Amino acid sequence: MKPYIHVTAAIAVVVACLSIAPALSTAQRVLTQEEGKHYAWLGDRLTEAYSVQAGMSRADLLKVFEPDGGMQRIPPGRYILRNCDMIKVDVQFALPEGISRSNLPPNDKLAISSISKPYLERPIMD
């Protein structure tokens, strides 16, 4: 093969990569004022959802979330955000030793042992 073909092919590959790279990068799209409001609102809801952490009490959880509908164990494990019922978390509680699910301590004494990342799902209706 002739050397100028290799050089031409290399130049063509570089030009193609440079023209494709901007399309693959995360482009900043200009939001309309209404979209900006929606984006800010959703950001506020996610901040609320992430405010509840493992180690907090069920009473703290119930300030931000409420139990989702449908069949659940006691205490419920699936909760919906009070301000947006499509944002949910799955929660597990640390039950004190010797305590059964039928004789739970008060909400302020029941600690969260784990909580999932918030996720989107339609609410469950009873």
C-alpha cells in the first residue's frame, strides 16, 4: 500500500472521532423557565428523600415518608415520599432482641438499619 493512503486514512479517523466526540459528551441543554422549575422541584424532592439515613428512627422517617399501600409486613418496608408519591424507598428496621413484630417499640425507639436509594414507581392502591 502506498504511504499517503495510510496518512489519509489516519486523518479521516481523527476527523471522524473529533466530529463524533461532541455528540457523545454530556451536552448542556438550555431549559425553558417551566422546565427549570420542574427540575428544581424534583431536586428538592430528592434532597428530602436522601435526608433519611440508616440509624435514624422510624419517627424521623415518618416526617418525610408514609407507608405505601398494598400488602406489607409490620412494620411496613416500603414507603412513599409525602410530597411525591411516586418516589419510594425500601426500609429495614433493627428490631431489639426479644421483641416480636406484634409488640414493636414506639416509633422513636425503632431504628432504621438500612434504607434503599430513592426510586420511581407508581403508588400501590389498596
